[in-house]
Amino acid sequence: MNAPRASINLIAPDTYRISVAMPPDFIPGGFSFNQYLVVDDKPLIFHTGPKKLFGLVSEQIEKVIPVAQLRYIAFSHVEADECGSLPDFLARAPQARPVCSHVAALVSVSDLVDVEPLGMQDGEVLDLGKHKLVWQSTPHLPHGWECGYFFDQTTGTLFCGDLFTQPGMGEEPLVSGDILGPSEAFRGQMDYFSHSVNAPTLIEKLAQLKPRVLACMHGSAWSGDGASLLRNLGQALAH
């Protein structure tokens, strides 16, 4: 049986995609779990990966900085692949704080770990030093009352979580081709969107940020006209 394998690649200035490729032996068709490391005065990881993959993920981080230097452990919503190894990270990085939406902090994270989470309000800025990350509250987009994303104003990177989930093992760290087609084909097999009545408004809010890089949770990260791609996603969801 082939084992999961991890890699780390630069996708934007100071911003690394850590990807754990899960072979078809583990998940039919193969799949990938991505985490994103922003190296700055106060380093941040966005998404932790599942608890069982902590060893692989932390090993990749150590190729760039010691895990102990992390100051923020951020994630989109409460789910195993987003924050399953949060306790492990906090144990290895004693100066770090969890970062999530204020809803997630209130209803889940403050009880799941002993370190007080930093609950972000929509539009609130997290200053890492050179990088300024703005929290985007997106309840139920694609799922989870507490869902939200970070937008890095410094690099134009939107850490867009489960939006544009692509099947396969995500071998290419950063692409500029079509990711909407594969992600929509995957959604057709297993629709993970809540289809909230507020989805069109929230997608337009993200599009107005004009992201240049989409840091996807599953599959390749993407570079290009993020506003257009997000609006294309909105049109696909309307059908």
C-alpha cells in the first residue's frame, strides 16, 4: 500500500503550500489536504490538517521554520482537516494562539483547547508584521455557521478553504488553468455546499477583494483573476 506523502512549495511571497497527498489506497481517486504557512514576524499556519497527519505536516514546516516559532494557528471552520491537530500544534508552539471566527471561538474552540482563541470579526485585521490578513466571515459558504477566510492584503492571496475543492492528489502546487471544472465535477458527486440564501452576496464580497492567488484546501492553489473565477463559481452554484 502506498503511504501518504507530503510536500512544501512557495506559492506567493513568504507563503508556502504544505500538501499531503492521499493515494487511492486511502481515499478512492486520491485526495489532498493543504495547509498554508505564512512566514513573518509572527508566523501563521492556515489549517492544521487531520490529527493523524500532524507528523507529516510538522515535518514540512520544519523545512522552513521551527514549529515552535508559530504564533497563530488559524482555520476556516471546525472540522477535522481544518483543525484536527490544533492541540498538537499548540503543544509544539507554546506561544501560539488559535485564530478562527468569533462564532467558532464562542461555540467550539474555547472548549476544545485550553489556549484562549482569537475570535475574528468580519473585516478585522491580523497583523503578522509585513503581512496584513483581513478576516472574511462567510457563514455557510460552503458550510459551517462559523466559516470564514483570511485575505492577505500584502500578496493578494485568499485562503479560501473548501471553495474549489479538487479531486486527485494535487501534484501541482500552483496552477493557472481550470480548477472550476474539476471542483464542480467533484461537487456533483458529493455536494458539500449548504446553498445558503446569502451565498451570492458572500461570493461577491470575496470577488471584490480581487485576489490574485486562491489558496485552496484541496487540490492545487491557483493564480489569476480571482474575482472572475469566484463569480463563475457563483454562477455555477445558481444552476
